[in-house]
Amino acid sequence: MVDITDIPMFADLDKKFHKELRDSIYIKKYTKNSIVFYEGDESDYLYILLEGTIRLYKTSPKGSEVQIKRMEAPNTIGEYACFEHEPFPVTCEFITGGVMGLLHFDKVYHYLDDKDFSLGLIKSLTSKIMTLSALIQKETILSSEAKVADLMIESNTLFNRLKNNEIASILNLTPETFSRILSKFKKESIISIKNHKLSILNKEALYIIVETNTVKECNNCIDAFKEKLALMNESK
């Protein structure tokens, strides 16, 4: 389990604060597939991922899940929700067993006068915004094939560490669609899969798939995505 000093937001605080932080954080252990909080829950705590891997996802009115991000320790979760006193916009679930530290937000306010802590908080929030921006771009612009190609370019090792259904979940694809794309890539000699290990044979072809994105055409995708969200909210 990581120490509080390994958390970027707290690492640069004066050492005199570290013991106070350790004494203020409530440690809670979770088993695999445990829900930390649900979308819409309210909380007065900042969640600190000290051990394990979690996933953040949203649920549509029809019950389908849209995965936002996977996160590994050390990390902080729920900064915006607590800081703005808003319900959590996503559900947080442990993929592995793990440990969370819960820090009451009164303590967070206590440290805001420290410039290093405030800078760490801003960086953390900015990172979450960039993650959401990247997700919107991929979900509204990239075709299914382009999403798979993009992940192969960025994180090829994931394909050898995770099961196909887990990767499909990351990409917000059905396992059937993901399997069909892998078969297509193999047939076109872009990749090979031997002994459950994926190798990229033609990386240039992957770049072309992402750049051309010929399967899914979209004019003014961001506006279309916002309209879709509005309709989903109206149907709740």
C-alpha cells in the first residue's frame, strides 16, 4: 500500500502535515468488484486510492455502461464532486481488491492556503478534465475500428495483460464487436495473435485507420453528442 507522501497532491506539503494527514484519513478495504460509490451519491470525503485498480463509469437510462477511465494507486478521486458539493457524476468500482483512504473535505479546505497543495489540486482537476475531453472525442468521432487501433498504438501491452471482454469494456464496445475487429485486423495482416499474445505487424496501418476513420462519418460530432446527452437526461 502506498504512503500518503506518494500522493501527488500531498507530496509537496510540509512534512509536519503528513502525520496530521495520516491521522485524519479513514482507511477502508475493498474486495474485487466492490462499489465505492454510485453515480448520484453525495459525499463529504475526498477518496484516495492507496492500493488496487478501480474503474469509473456512467450508466445510461437503458442500463448500458460507458467507461470513463481506469485508475491505479496512487490517485485521488472525487475532487470536483466534493469541492463543489455536487453528487458524484460517475460510479466507482474496484477491479481488484484494494484500499481507499477517506479524507473529510474540511481537512482539504484546511490545506488550501498552502500553494503547493492548491497547485496539486488544480493539476488533478485539470487531468480529469483532459480525460473527459479525450473520451468525448473518441466516443463521438472515432469509429469502432479506429478506437481499437488507437488503443493498440497507445497501450499495446494492455492487449497482453487483459482479457478481451475487459478491453472491450474500456473501449465501450460489445465483446462481439471487439472480437470481430480483431479478426478483421488479423485477416488484413495488421496484427497477429499467437498463444494469446498480440503483436503489431503493421503499425502504419493502425495510424491510417485512426487518421482516416472511414467507417464512421460525423458532421459536428460534439453538438450531436450534447444533444444525445440532453435526450438521455430528459428521459430520466
